[in-house]
Amino acid sequence: MANEKFEIQNVFGQGDKNEVYAKYFIGQSYLKKLVSADDNVNVNVGNVTFEPGCRNDWHIHHNGYQILLVTSGEGWYQEDGQPAQLLHSGDVVTIHDGVKHWHGATKDSWFSHVAITTGTSEWLEPVNDAAYDALSKD
């Protein structure tokens, strides 16, 4: 999806460059915090936007979970040992405690999702370039 069409659909907005987590991403991502955890709320909610080809490293959520609400563009979600799933606007992914996974944009589309996250994240190795490049929408 081209950036112009994507921006119309990206209802929460792109946010700022995701500098805090940049070391865990291949490519440029953006983050717009919607809800930050505090003493009274134990969940983080943010709109994460990925440029085409951008994806995060493999990671695991401990003592919590993550829910992805896809809002715009096309992306991938993959659990360790499973085939990658192509994601579109309206898709929902529930990631349970302890599940190794990654998510990000397709090679030719911007991608945005709202991430609802509790617990802590353990960041692991980057997604292998050859494995990512071999992903096909067909």
C-alpha cells in the first residue's frame, strides 16, 4: 500500500520515529503511545507503524500477553515453528505469554497495528533476511 493511501486509513496517526526500540527493528518504525502503564493501569497501548520491509526482532512476552489490532496496510505475523500469516486491516492477533514471535510490514506496503501489551518483553535475534525475503503473499 502506498504511503498516501495508508495515511488516510491510519486513524491513530504515525507518531514519532521509534528511537527507544530501534535496536530491535530492521528498518524504520514509528510509535504513537495511546495508553502508558502506570500504577493504576497495567497495560501499554500504542500504534506502531512500519515502513515497507520493516519488522521487529523475534521476541517473547513474559508474565503477560500482546494483542495486535491491525488498522492499516499489509504485514506479517509469525510464531516460532509456524508459517508466517499475512495480515490486513481488521485482523486481530492474540499472542500468549511465552510465545516466541515477530511482526512487521510486507516488503511493498506500509503497515500499522495497535499493540496492547502487558508484562515484559525479551528481545531475541533479528528475523533472518533470507527467510523474510522468501515470504510470499500467494
